[in-house]
Amino acid sequence: MTKRIDKITGRQGRILIVDDEAAVRRLLHQRLAREGYWCEEVGNGDEVLDKIKSNPVELVILDIKMPGKSGVELLPEIEAEYPYHVITSILNLMFNPALQLSGAELVRQNILAMKLEQCKDDEIILEDEEWERIKKAFDAFKGFSRTDVELVTRINEAEVVEVKTK
């Protein structure tokens, strides 16, 4: 079963299809559009970064072999231009209006946010109470963007690691 991005995030999914063969682009576009996605097509790798800058997308479908820049060459450029920051996504979720934070709760959330801002994306160490506050934010989650959906899934499926105290 296909899940439409707009059913998860509350907005229409935007997909950029990059392929040097017009028939392949057209076929993918028609199929995805029938499923409710907004699609745009690009015929070569040289146009991709400019197209994404002018019209941000949730997904880029890249052909691997193309004249000029290949999909393999483009992927690192796209990732460098549009990196995914775990900490930023967690912070966005922590201040979700659905949490209705006020008073002391809001102060504690701000203190936790300052602690998170000092962490590296690949190393976040939290106390049990801090973890529970972040989990509460994930439980209140109603969908901001595709990357936030992926983050919530990754956090909910993450293993718990015991950390020895200093």
C-alpha cells in the first residue's frame, strides 16, 4: 500500500524526478501524480540544485547514469546543500504547540533545548527525565515535514543504551 506524504505530514508531497530519458520521467510523473504527489521533472543533473533552491522538495528521484553529472555525483552535492540536522528536528518537535507548554514546563523545556544545542548530531546523551520529555513531544507529534516523520520513527525504534554515571 502506498502512503501519501500529505496523509503523514498534512501537506502535498513534492517530488523532483531527475532522468535524462523523457519517457522514464513522464512514466514516473504520471504514476506518482495519480497517487497524489506533486511532481516536477528535470532532464539533466546540472539543473537539480537550482531547481531545489527555487522549489524545495521532500524527495529527489535520481537516475544513476546520465550525461553530465550522474545521480551518484549529485547525491553528495544535494546532501551538502541540504543537510539533515537531528538536533534541529528534535528542537522543532519539543516546542510543538500541541504540548501547550507554560510556566515551569516551558522553562524546563528551554533548559533541555540549551543542553541539546551543545550536543553533536551523532551523540546525544540525556537523563531519563529529559528523554521522557522528548518522548512526550514525539507522542504529541502531528507532522511537520518528511524529515521530522523519519526522525520520530527513528527515535521510537531506537535502542535504549545504559550510560554509566561519572
